[in-house]
Amino acid sequence: MLNRRALLGAGLLTGVAACTADTPAPKNAAFAPYDWTSVRAQFALDPAYAQFAAFVLAPAPAPVREAIRAHRDGLDADPEYTPAGGGSPDQTVREAAARYLGAEPGAIALTDSTTMGLGLLYSGLVLRPGQDVLTTEHDFLATHEGLRLLAARTGAKVRRVRLYDDPAGASADRMVAAVKEGLGPRTRVVALTWVHSSTGVRVPIRAIADVLAEANRGRAEHDRALLCVDGVHGFGAMADGVADLGCDFLASGTHKWLFGPRGTGIVWGRAWDAVAPIVPSFSQAAFAAWHNGGTPGPNTAELVTPGGYKAFEHRWAMPQAFAFMSAIGKDRVRGRTQELATRLKDGLAGMPHVRLATPRSPELSAGLVCCSVAGMQPAEAVGRLHGQKVVTSVTPYNPSLLRFGTSIVTNPEQVDQAIKAVEGLR
Ligand SMILES: Cc1ncc(COP(=O)(O)O)c(C=O)c1O
């Protein structure tokens, strides 16, 4: 039996005032979005540590924590709780994500993570006989495994190209050329990662989209090469909207650089008719078709959004994360992230025992900074740095590297502290 909350989540109750589309500004009266100290003060992070691993599974700022708490208390008090204001809370989330991305709310599927989003895409994209898939050697498990499963199910060939040999020497032209050369006449899916979590290299998605647009000229709609992007290490760190990127699908968790609630994510797409739903949705169209004994019609982002009951206290707190980042300003966030990354790279580059893997140029990187330390396993370096109150992480790749993430929760003094701590790793 569907209760009021499920119906609201599904967008089935209409005619009630929608939740305010403009999500409330962060409640903390002391929050001054132009002051980086005030931004940092919105987090409950241990002040004793310089936190360069926040992007791994983001801590949430005060307004997001407060929204989670309010929704959780509401749900605990009444399982039929819905946020004040009525309307569909999921639609409010889509609208907030759409404003942030410069997109339409109807183009956005809601997920629990980047991995779920990519799984929905690579399980749901309908391939015709003979169509193939192009990816690279540098992507994360979520892409490679998703494509392996796609190949096992459909028999489609998956080819991998190498975008660079030495990441520190990566070049935009060479990356674009590698994808161009890898494209075949029947390539239907081009699966890329915006910022490589193995190296910190930022891939020129826009330039690759332009190459694909050229290759797609004259192709039938069902033969068009679709550019699918794992955007998680760019989303919330860079300022690009979907129009800037030019891709067909962008999958991202909102629990990394966006500092949103854990267990949340989105997929934006502009070719949803190419994707079959994998998990039944709780959309209005799905319920209406089910009630009438029919099928829901053309595929949409909402139909691809997995149904079922969720950790709604987290999903419904997503708008506060978008509002928090927008209050600071997407360009300022990007600038701060990259400025600090450049400062860190400049400091590390001069050390004889450190080999920087991430390109120095902000054009080819974002907030991830990866390096190796001579004669030391990355995990040992992480442990030693932790002893110096500098929190870092290890890349989950083979071979793995020591990895830093500069962000809105780090400051120049902490970058200098990290540089000094790495200096001491000789
Ligand atoms: C490139 C990349 N994609 C996806 C993920 C997983 O993200 P999520 O937890 O949102 O699935 C990671 C790291 O965890 C990653 O580095």
C-alpha cells in the first residue's frame, strides 16, 4: 500500500504547493560564503588535521547536516513524514541539481552514487548488433566493470585506448587524438572519466565532445556515438555546467567534491531514449502504466531513476548541498581548489624524493594531486603524514599512488604544512 510519502516521492500527488524551488540559504547565521574561514567552519572536521582526503566520502557542511537531521527526526517521528511545503521532494532535488548544472530537471536521474549511475547507464544502454564501446586505460573500476558486464551481456566489443604514458606529461591534443583514433564506425558508447582518480589528470571532455559531434555527423540517431562521463572528481570541484562539457551523459555522486549527503548522486543525460530502465522506478508514469496494465512509454530520466524506499533524509538534503556551493560561487570554489592544488604541486615538484604524477597545469588537472615517494609504499606515506596531522589517501589502482585533494576545507597554510610533512618523508 502506498503511503503519502511514497506518492510524494513519486510525484503522484500534485496540486499541492511544491516545496520552495529556491532552497533556503544555509541557516547558520555566522556563515559568510565569501570568507574561507567561515566556509571551513561549517564543517565538523577535526580542526587538528589538515584534511586532504575529504573528497573520498565527503563530510557535510552545517546546512546539509541540519537538513539531514530534520528529515531524519521527521521520519523517526512519523514514517509518513514529508518535507514542509508539499509537492514532490524528489522533484525539488532535481530542480536544485538542474539549476546547479544549467540543465532541465527532467534530464536528471537520482541515484545513490557514481557507481550506481554508471551501472544504470552501462546496463541500460541498448546496443545493436555490431556496435562497440570505446573507453580508456585510465578509468576506475566502476567504468571498467560496468563495461565488462555490458560486454558479457551483449557480446559488444570494448576497446581501451591510452591517453598518456606519463600522466605528468599528458597533453590535451594527444588525449583528444587518442579518442579520435580509437573511434570506430560503429562505436556507440565512449566511456570516459573527467578527472582520473589514478593520476589527477583532467580530460578535455569538451574537445572530445566536439570530435564526436563531427564523427556523428551523418550517422543515424541510433548509431550516434554517445559520450558518457564519470564526472565525480570534477563535479563540485570545477565550475562547468553540462553545456560546457558537451557530453551526452554525466554520472556523479554528490558525496565527494560537492560535499552533499552520503549515499546520493545524479545522472544527467540528453539521450534517455537510448537507455532502458534496469530497476523499476516509482515515477508517476510507471505507477500510472502499472495501474492501467500498460507500459510507461518512452524512457526518461525519471523512469531510469531506481524506485524503492531510500534513505530519504539524505536524498532530500541534497538541495542544501547545491545551495551551499552556489552561495560560495562555483567559480570561486573552482579557483580555490585549483589555486591550492597548484601551490601543493609547486611545493612537491622541487623535492628529489617525490615524483609528481599530476600535471602542473590547471588546464589538465582539478583538485587531485597524486605522487609517489621514492622507496616508500603509498600506504606508509599516508600513515607517516597522518602522524604529522596531514590526512591523505592511497589511489585504489595498481600501481597505486599517494593522493591529496585540495578543496574548500583546506587552506594555504595547511598546504604548506603538507609540503613540509612530505619533505620529512625522505
Ligand atoms: C573515478 C571514480 N569514479 C567513481 C568512484 C566511486 O564513486 P561513488 O562512491 O560515488 O560510486 C570513484 C571513487 O570512489 C572514482 O575515483
